[in-house]
Amino acid sequence: MQISRLNRGDGLRRAIFGLLCAGAALFLIFGPFFLSAYWLRILTQTFMFAVLAQAINIIAGYAGYPAFGNVVFFGLGAYATGVLVVKFNATFILSMMVGIGICLFFTLIFGLPVLRLRGHYFAIATLGLNEATKALTDNLTALTGGGMGLSLPLIPGDVETNSRFFYYMFLGTMALCLLVTHFLMRSRFGYAIRSIRSNERSAEGMGINTTRYKVLAWMVSAGFTSIAGSLYAYWMSHIEPAIVFDMAIAIKAFVMFLLGGAGTLLGPILGAFILETVSTFAWSHLLNYHLATLGVIIIIIVIFMPRGVVFFLQERFFLSSLVKKIREERTV
Amino acid sequence: MLFLQVLVNGLLSGGLYASVAIGFSVIWGVMNLINLAHGSMVILGAYITYYLNASTGIDPFLTIPVSGAVLFVFGYLVQKYLIGHVIEASVLMMLILTFGLDMFLMNMNLRMFTADIRSITPVYAGLGIQLGSLRIPYTRLGVFFFALTLTLALYLFMKHTKLGNAIKATSFDSDAAGLVGVNVRQVYALTFGIGSCLAGMAGSLISVMYSFSPIHGAGFAMKSFVVVLLGGLGSIPGAIAGGLILGLAENLASVFLEASYKDFISFVLLVAILVVRPRGIFGKQFYADLKA
């Protein structure tokens, strides 16, 4: 009785939450018509990081494999686009497809041995894969331009149209990533990888082909990261191994994903918006201390919301989820 | 003869890598905490030596206890009043926490010490032992000697003191250690203090051998990863072996291959070792590891 009354209150809160989401979506869709170029650029970058964070969420949040070096797919996507467009005059779409193909192949080849490792060991192995790929890209000068990098041809048209183009491309990719994650998690695949996270041995005992689903999850993650990398190469029109294979990108996306809430649909997106906003503020107001400010904010969030913002909000605004949590704790 | 010189150089820098990695290894092995702020702590130790040397002219090797003591207090307080308060968080959240700490420390290092690249040149910097065509500079020899002494001291401490045994017991099973009267929170704070102390002392050694600036910390943290995984998590002899192997591999690779392939080789080695033998050469499975 008590609980059903609590649930009724939740219905109203859910409606408010839905309205907020719709409002945010409308704001983002019509943003380019009233926002300044400065904020358009920041939002575009936020969308990019939201895609990277959601991609990490699929393999780390749902499947429980912390792919720390996921930035390798960002770099591979960027270089696939860069090399194909500059050296082979390919179209952007074709180069993006090839980039995705390379990343899927990469996960298939390295996923089988590396996904046998767990926890820290897996995280560091992926880091090693990224650093090795970065060093190789740096050395294959004839193909990749080495440390000097590659300059892509500039896109014709005026600056404003181009910035809107990339705004909508990244927004679209983020929306696609969100939709795909949403539907995947309701499918057989989603249940399989979440059962792997809870207990891999039991999942295997239930007849789930864990190796296949782990590799598949990493493939989905790699594919989206690669798309973001391809777009980034075209957006920045200059890429270098030290920039597109930078571990700082991976760590930032990882912080966003954990900040928002691991294994939740909206968590990584929320995390990306929070961290980008704070980091923009720190840059513009506290230039000399912007790293320290970000560091302190990360520390505060970990101490006060150790499970991420989404769980923190859920437990405060949706009483039923608090009740559920207490029940879970009792049964454990 | 070149080959012999390369071997000696590799061993000498390997000793330094071992001493940089050992604090990282102890904290990881005992507390299952990857301390991403390790690099910035090492650099802080290097700056303490630099400023003591610049202001009083004291020999850099004599400043080792000072940087060790300062970093011990820092590490102890950080664990006791910051990290120790996070109970509910997952292992990955802790990783992010130390990353935040690293950002904070790096920024503070930059503000306090500026981004200028510093180095120390003691009076005996150019001198060394000459054995035929083999040359060993005194500074590198001193660094190697102190690196091994520190590691040996830690090994004896862990093996023969009550506190060392308490730390080891906690690393195997923290609940059981608590049951037999070990104050686990206090042990964690002391372990983090000891790990930071070792980082600071390694920083003093680095300042004698290399030039450094606040951003160089990340490179040393990366090397610590490789050393710890090569040798085995939490293992002290393993850290020496891992350090020497990395030092040798790097120096040999830069002679026999193009120097630019050095990084590629060492990371391929890292992934290969992880896949073939995840516990490292001397690694045992720790309780902290089993919990993960």
C-alpha cells in the first residue's frame, strides 16, 4: 500500500522528467538558430564526448569490461578518413565506412585474446594496444605523415554553415548512439552482456556464448568511437598521432561515463554535459587553476556521488527506486 | 664493447625504473588502488631536491630523506582524510579519484615551480669510472645504488617488522586481518604513506639523472605500469626484475632497431605479457586482486 502510493508520486515525477528531456532535445535541435558560434563549438565537442562516453558505457558499463584504451578506435577512425581522403581522394562517407570496418576487424583480432583478461588487466592491455598503435602510426610516415600529421582539404562554404553542419552531424551521431544503445539493451544481446557483467561464469553456465557477446559489445563500442574519430578528422582538418590517440581523450570520456552513472542510458550523456560545462567555465574564469578546479570537482563528485549522478538523482527524486535499493540490500 | 655499454646503461636506468615503480606497486598490490597521481608525486619529490640543492647547495643524494618524509606525510593525510572516506565506490571510481588528485597536483606543481625544465648538476656530474672503453658516471652509479638500497630496505621492512607483516596480512585478506586485530584503516593510510614516500625518494633520484618539469610525471607513471605488470603486482623482487628488463629492452631496442620504434616494442611487450602471463614474472594473486 505504502509502496504503491510512492509509485503514484513517481508517475508525476516521470512526466516532469519526460518534459525536461523533450525540452532539452528541442533546445539542442534549434540551438544553432540562437546560440553564438562559441557555444555551438562547445556543444559540438560535448556531443562528440557524449558519443565516446556512451561507447565506453556499452563495453564498460553494461558488459563490465573497462576498455581504457578505447581512444585507439577514435584514432583509427580519424586516420582512416585522413589517409583515404588525402591520399586516395575518397569521399567522406566511404572513408568513414572503411574506418568502421578497420575498427571491427581490430576488435575481432585483438578482442579474442585481450577479452580473456579481467578488470585492471584488461584496462591496461587496451591502453597498451592504443600506445602501440599510436607508435606505429607515428612511424609509418609514408602513409600517415608520421609526427607531422595529415592535413585534410578544407570544406568549401562559409564558416557558419560548416559549424552548423558539424553541430548536426555530431548531434545526429549522439542521438543514433543513444537509440542503438536503448534498443540493444532491450534485446537478447543486452541481457547477455549484462549477465556477463553480473557473473561471467553463471552466464556461461546458462548457455550464453560469453566470448561472442563480449567481442560483439566491443565491436559496437568501437564502431561508434570510430565514427566520432572520422567526423573529428574532417572537423579539425588536421590530425596527428599525439592528438587523436591521446589517452587524455579516453580518460576524459571515462570520467564522463563514471560521473553520469555506469550502465545507465542517459548517464554518459549527462556526464559529458556536466564535465564540458564545468571545464568551459574553468577555462574562461580560472585559467591558471583550471586543471586543479576540474580535479577538485572530480574528487568531490566521487566522494559524494560514488555511483554517479544518475543513481544519485534517482534515489532522491524517485522514491520507488530507493525502496528497490533497500530491498536489494536486504536480500543480499 | 658497445654491446656491453648498452647492457650497463640498460641496467642502470632499469634500477631507477624499479625504484619509481615500487611505491606504485605496493599501493596497487595492498589496496587494489591504481594511484594515477603517482607521477605527480614523483615530480614533487624531484622539486624538493631541486630547491634544497639550489638554496643550500646540499648534495642531492642527501636530500632523499627530506623528500621521502614530506611525501610520506602527504600520502598519509590524503589516504586518511580523502580516499579512506570513499567506501561505496567501485574500483574504477577510485581510479578517477586519483586522476582528479593528479590533475590537482600537476596544476599546483605548475603554479609553484613553473613549467620551466629543471635539472641538477652536482660537482661530480662529469666524472665516472672508466673500465677500458666502458664508462660509468658516478651520478648514474649513485642512483642505481640508492634505488637498490631503497628496494632492499622496503623488502626487509615488509618481512621483519610487525607493521610490515600487518600490511602483508591486509593485502592477503583485509577482513581476516581486521579480525586478528589489525587496524585496517590505519594500515591503508600507512601503506599509502609508504608508497608516496617511495615515490618522493625516487623523484630525488630522477632529479640527478634527468631534466624534468611538472608534465613529465605522466611518463613515469606509464613506465611504472609496465614495470609492475612485467614483474608482478605487489612483488618487490618483481619490481626490480621488471625495471631491469624494461631498462635493458629500451636500451637494446634503441641500438638494434630504429630509436623511434622503442615505444612500439615496449607496448607490444606489455600486451603480450598480459595475454600470456597476466600475473607477471614473480606475481602471486593478492586478495585485493581476487576481490576485483
